[in-house]
Amino acid sequence: MKNLLVALFTFLAFGSYSYAQEGIPVYFDYLSDNYYLVYPSMAGIGEGGKIRGTIRKQWFNVDEAPSLQTLNAHFRLGDSNSGIGAIVFNDANGYHSQTGVKLTYAHHLKLGGDARYLNQLSFGLSAGLLQSNLDESEFRSVIQDPVITGSNNSVSYGNVDFGMSYSKMEFYAHFAALNILGTGRDLYTAIEFDNLRRYLVSLGYIFGRNEVQIEPSVLFQMTEFTQEKTLDINAKIYKDVNFGRIWGGLSYRRSFDGAQFQTDGTFGEQRLQLITPIVGANVGRFLVSYNYSYQIGDIRFDNGGFHQLTVGYDFGQTERKYDCYCPAAQ
């Protein structure tokens, strides 16, 4: 019984951000110079382009544990103020999975200063096509349940994301509204709500202009229908080396909402808390990073954590464009 309660709590506390949502779950890969995966307005933010691929795996010793793979690329269209991008992803969690592709157009407005001064307002719009799958072929019941079809159900549908970004030298701010449209998805027999809108806001600043820089930032996200809210508090440190740049950091995520549980006859409430260290390096035009998320609290599904690897490649920009340490725009 205790294991069942633990699993239920884990679904309520953590699964609400991976299973129940539509689109790409917001984990911590954005800290690997991968903000475009979260904000459409970051497509073509710099002079050149970027490619990023991520692999995430949770609970290696748990069957059908959540896993996520993403691949995205974006770049500026020549000398124009326009950028384009594309994302493909696969997100699996138990018997449920979703795959999708998003195409993005972004426009960047320079607000003042000379060519070496970063002062830019950006807008982005992504249109996505998603496919959700529910595999019931392995479901078994002694008493036949009319809700269980025993088949592999699949539906396709589209949605739209909108984003805004403001960059001024070492300062940046981002906003995104995800899943703006009603999905009309009909994957389950039960009635589904079609409001899966999520809102995200980020702020950050990079201190230091010598060989070492420090970057504190925050990311807030809210799901409109359920009013679930989380806050990421992040800190990264960069150091220039002879082959490029090395960096590391720490992220703390906390939910504003708690999940109730019962153990040994007593009731309690626990909020989602994740600690995520991250390390990475830029070697020439290549990037590689790793982060590990560990859930804090008395009730956990497993003692292990969540592993994520990101690799990337930057192209089309031969030198630093702006007189600032602003990795996302360089």
C-alpha cells in the first residue's frame, strides 16, 4: 500500500509537469544555452545559428520510466532581422507517449546603440503538430472494463506558442505562452479538457567581464487550467580557458502547490523540490553539458535521479558580435 501511495504522490507532484502536459516538458536543458527550446522568440537571436540535441532519462531501474529526446536548430536569415527554427521531440512516460514537430518564425528589433551594443526586442511564433499515443494492449483486468479498449490509440492535433524576449547587453528577460489553442484531443474515453495553456517568464543577468562570469537567473511557470506553479532559482559560473569556456551551476525548483500523502496512519503534504547541478563546456563551436536532477523530500518514487545530456554546435558566426558576455546572443 505504501508503494502505491508513493507512486501516486510522484505522479501528482512530478508527473503533472511531464505526463499531463502537452508539448515539450520544461526541464533544465534551457540552462545549456538552449533557451529556444522554451521560448520561440529566441530563434535566430544571434548572428549565426545553433543546433542542440538532448536526451533525458529518469529512474533507470524503473520499467517504463519517463524519457525525453529533443533536437532543435535555429538561425538568423542572412543580414535580415528574421530568424527561423525547428524542433522535433519524443516524450514517453509509461504507456503514454507524444511526438511532435514545431516550426518557428521570429523577428528581432534593434532598439538603439551602435553595432556592438546589444539592445534588442524579439517576438516569436511557433506552430506545432503533435501526436499522442496511449498503448492499452497490455492492460489486463479480471472484470472487463468498458473504458479499456485494449488497443493502441493515437490522435494528432496542432497548437501554437508565442514568445517575447528582451536583451540588453548582459541582461535578458523572456516570456512565453504555450499551447495557446484548444487542442480538441480525444485520446481517452473520459472527457478531456482542452485548456493546456502554460505561461513562462525568465529573468537573468551576467556579472563580470574578465575571465570569470556569474549568471543568476529565475524561471517561473504556471499552468492555466490547474493553476500549478513552479519557480526555478538558478546560478551559473563561466570561466574562459585556452580551448574555449567551461561552466557549471546549480538550479533549485520548488512547486507552489503540495500533494497530500498518507503513511503509517498519518497525513502529510509535500511540495515538489528538485536540486539540479549542471556542468558543461564550449570547445570551439561545439557544446556539451550534463545535468542531474534529484528530488528532495521524505516521499520519493526512487532514490535515483533524472539524467540529461545536451550536445550542440554553433555555426555562421566567426567572432563575438557584441561587447558583452551574453552567450545566448553570440
